[in-house]
Amino acid sequence: MEYAKILLTEEQRLELTKNPDDIRDWKTAKYYTLNDFDIQVIHQQRKDYNRIGFALQLCCLRYPGWTLTNISDIPETVI
């Protein structure tokens, strides 16, 4: 018996794990704007590169809901 079934094609999985290239301004503002609490937490990271990485990770977890290791490209508008 075959128990493992593939629910999504490779193309469908890629679509779910990437940020859209044409992300709209309102979506950018909604998901990628950091509030005061976010900034406080980000500033607790040790180095600048840790801070930007942490901020990107935080935003990508919000939308599209994946970690940086699951996302192939991040649009410049998000960065």
C-alpha cells in the first residue's frame, strides 16, 4: 500500500513558498512594516547583519508564512 501521497505539484509548492514579485503597496505596508515592539526585539540582536536577518525572518513568517530557508527569493521592495 502507498501511504505517502503528493498533495501539491512542485510548481504549486514553489508558488506557496515565494513572495510575489508584484507585491502591492498595501500588502507591503500590512505585512512588512515593523511596529515598536518588533523594533525593540530586533535591536536585541547582536550585530547589524543579525538584525536585518531577524527582521526579514519575522516579516516572512508573517507573510507568506515561511522561514527564510523555505523562500527562494525576497523582492527588493520587501528588503
